Amino acid sequence: MSNQASAADSSSWTRNLQRGGSGGGFWNDAAWYDAHLAQRMPLHGEALRRMTLVLPPLAPEARVLDFLGGSGAAAEAVASVYSARIHVLDSSAERLKRAAARFERALLPPPTLIEHSATLAAPVPTSARGAGFHLITAALALHHLLEHTQQSSDEKLASFRAWLTALHDLLQPGGHLFIVDHVGQLPVCTQLQQLLTVGFIDVDVAWRVDDMFVIGARRALDGAKAAPTSAAASYSKQAAHVAPPPVALPATAASLPVVASPAAPAAISQPVSAVPASHSLHPSLSDDEQINQMIAALQAQNEDLKARLAAAPSPQAQPTDGAAASSAVSAVSATPVAPAPALSSDALYAKLPALFSRFDPSRSGQLSFAALQQLCRAVGRPCGDDDSGDDSLWWTYQSVAQADPNTGSVGLSLEDLSVHFYQSGVFDLRNDLAKLHIL
């Protein structure tokens, strides 16, 4: 009984035994926060170090803002590398006092301390805005703006986008934003998309281990928000090693048949209607209407393919005699493979449902992680099941996989596979279709 009463007491030491998500700890206490951060988030220090390694060179007169900087850990990391003009903004006078002490202990020039409760209308005081900042760091900051609110997922996404816009407007033309955070409120892929949506360029993940990550982005040199198509093109260029540009051919797939694999029913070898010609290989992530139209078209293709599979006759039995089977395999192997046709991006995406269905044999409408690994193995891509320690596929899957509202099972929908793996450049659609003999 006494233990229950003690646990319920907000001042009891037993709060230290609870996980943060269940009310554990004393995160609002500045001294407790600093004492426990390294223990409870052991990768945070490494994330800050990695951030300093990817910063652009900063001149002594460069203005740096540590947004919601608390006791100045990110600010100190920057100041330890570059002699810039450091500003630390936080609503807590106690945390800012600890930031000043941190710089003094490190024998660094004192930062400019800004005590201010940031709002979307006034992320910084007018007096501190000046001509803008060359660099803004947001370390364990942006998730904090979302996690203690009673907002729906759509409202949180809109709020996150609004904060990114506010930070974009605080930067000087060509200025950089670096986000150091853990996966919590929004998947990393979603955060990258929203950075592009509000007009940032040069958006990419600089480092990630487990749930900690560093994202870098930049304001356009002319100071304006980049056009959505330009932002998407910038992101696509960074992924060019896995996503070669489409060949410019007529943007229709109406006359292009799906090439059936040897075991596929002949009824599937029929023309597939075209995805709207307005869609490019990397459509603008900020144009919701364009994305929705493409998703609807792909879903329609998937339903059409399912109907054809259901109506198709069963494939003929394969030879069971060893010699006959060997002969059949030799005959198939000896058949010359025609070069894959050079298709437009619209024609490529028209074939995505066929790829999806191949790895979703139960027709559940979702790909499990095991199915995603099968896809990677089939095209010769690392799938995270060896001893290399590369678990990037798993974390990308985890950041976008969703639960089916009807069955509760978790997986990737056709939309998820299209937007987060192929359109983003994580996977190469042209290569995969060719290796799976779907082209």
C-alpha cells in the first residue's frame, strides 16, 4: 500500500524507476535532465559530435541559433569547432544559467542567452532576429513541441510543418538547419518530406543509429522558398546512385503489355492502363493532390491485377521427373533475354502493383518485413540478415509501416512502398522491375 502511494507521489524517487513514456523521471528539472540525459539517451552525445562533422564551415561573424537549446549542449558542440556568434534560446532561465556555466567550464566565449517562450508567431524575439541566422540547431527540440499536445496525427503534421516554416524564415539565404532528435512523434521519412514541402533544399539524413538521427537542410541561396518540384529534384539528385533519371519517352503505358513470368497465368499478360502522364519518377512531395491521384491510380491498378489473378486459370503443372525438370530449366536458361525496354516513369509505376503482388501472395494488401527482405534478396540488394550490422532497411521499414485498421497486422501498403521506398530513391524501381522480369 505504501509502495503504491509512493509511486503516485510526483516527488518520489521511484519515478526514476519508471520509463519516460509512463511518467518516469523528472525531465522538467534542469539539473536532473542534464544528469540523466547521457544515461537515458546514450547516443545523444555521439549524435551531436556527428552533427559538428557535417556542418559547413562557419566564419567568426556567423550567427548560430540553438533553438530550444536548454542548457546549451548543441551550442557547446558547435562552439567547440567554430568561433561563431552563438545564441541559445530557451524559455527556462535556469537552463540558460546552466548553459552559461557550461561554456565557462569549457573555456569558450560566453553565448548570447535568449529567454523566450517560442511561438509560431514569434519563434524568437524581434530584437534577436536581426538579419537572420547562418545556422540553426534543433537538438531534442522539435519532438518536444508535439509530444505534449492533444492533437490528432494530422494536426501534429500540420504543426510540425508550421514550425519548420518558422525556422526556414529565421535563416539567412543559404543558411542551414540541423535537426538532432530521436524517432518519436513523426517518422524520419515524414520529416524529410515536410522539410522539402516547406521549401528547404539539400535535405538528407547525415547520420542515424537506432532511434537517434541527424538531418541537414538548407534555405535556398536566393532566400525564397524553393518550388516544390525543385525541392524534390534536389532530394532525388542526392539519391541518384540508386535512382537513375527516367528516359524521356511518351508518357503513356496504355499500349505496353505486362510481360508475364514463366509461371504467371496468361490472363495477366494484358495491357495495363496508364498512370496519369502528369506524374514524374519523383513527384513533388508537397503537391498533395498529385500524390493522391497517383496513389489512387496505383491502387486501381492493384485491384485490377487482383481481379485478373482471381479469374485466371490455374497454371499448368510443372514437370516432376528429374530429367524433364532439368531439361525444362536448361531450355529456359538458354532462351536469350531481350533487353529491358526503356520505359517512361509513368509506365514504370504502372507496373508497381505487379511487383507488389508478387511479394504479397496472400493478397493481404501489406508487405511484412520478411516480404520486404525477400524483395531485396530477389534483386540482389542487402536485406539486413547478415553480419554486416547494416539495419537501415529495418529502421526505414519501422518508420513507415502501419497497422491495418481491420486486421491489426503491421506492414507496408502499396502506397507506402511507392512513396517511401521508390519515389524517395531508397529503392531503384527500374532496376527491380528488370531483375524480376516484370519489364
